[in-house]
Amino acid sequence: MSPFTLRRRAARVVLLTTAGEVLLLEASDPADAAKGRWWEIPGGGIDPHESSDTAAARELWEETGIAEAEVGPCVWVQHARFTFAGLHFDQHERVHVAWTESRHEVQPRGLEALEAAAFRGHRWWDLDALLSSEVRVLPHRLREFLPDLVDGRL
């Protein structure tokens, strides 16, 4: 593990279709196979002088290739501490909701090397399927907040 901690601000995106499906990316830690796989919402670090909604749109495009989404407001904030690829992160995250008319093909446009090694695939999840599944998701409270977002309660 790295002897230092990377402290940063991050923006994430809960991308929903008008049918109420949510896009999740399947990932794993390239430095620690014992962690297994998980499903996560797109997102990453906020660049200097960048707003969280701008960062959310940029991260969505870099990680999925989707530019045709309306990035909405920040719907929750969280503080996350985790180790990934041998690096320790301490980040304050702003999670935005975004909408798109329908499912898009996911074709990343600007992955960093660690992201390219981590991402395993994607899936557009129906709300009921995600809520009834036992797959690990990030953020951990996604299942708690998702029904309200799908119903338009921000």
C-alpha cells in the first residue's frame, strides 16, 4: 500500500434512462483480486477550478462515451476512504443525477490506465432487478437512494 493518502474532491453520476434504468460499471481492483468485483456509478476526481457538475459530465464521457445526458443537481454528498490499486484515497464526493432518453452503448473515451485495468463491463439495470440482486454496489447506499431518484424525488 502507498505510504501517502491522496485527498481529493470527486464527482459521480447516477445516470438514469426515462424508463428508470441506471447505468453501472462493473469493476475490480487490478492490484487486489481478493476484493472481487463490484458495480459502481461513473465518476472521478474534480480538476482544479472545475465545478462538480462539469466534472460529472466529463467523467461520464471519459468512462462511458456518453455525451447526450442532462446532468442535474447534486443529490447527495459522501466522504469515501478506500484503497485502490495500492493507493489510499480520502475523497469528498458530490453525487449528481443525470438523465438520458434511452440506453446508450458504452464506449469509454478517456480512461486512465488504472481505470482501463479495473473496468470489466457495464449494465443498464432495471430498478427492481438491482434492488433484488445481491451484487456489491458503490456507493454503498445506492440502493437506498435510487428509488426516490427514479421516481423524480430529488
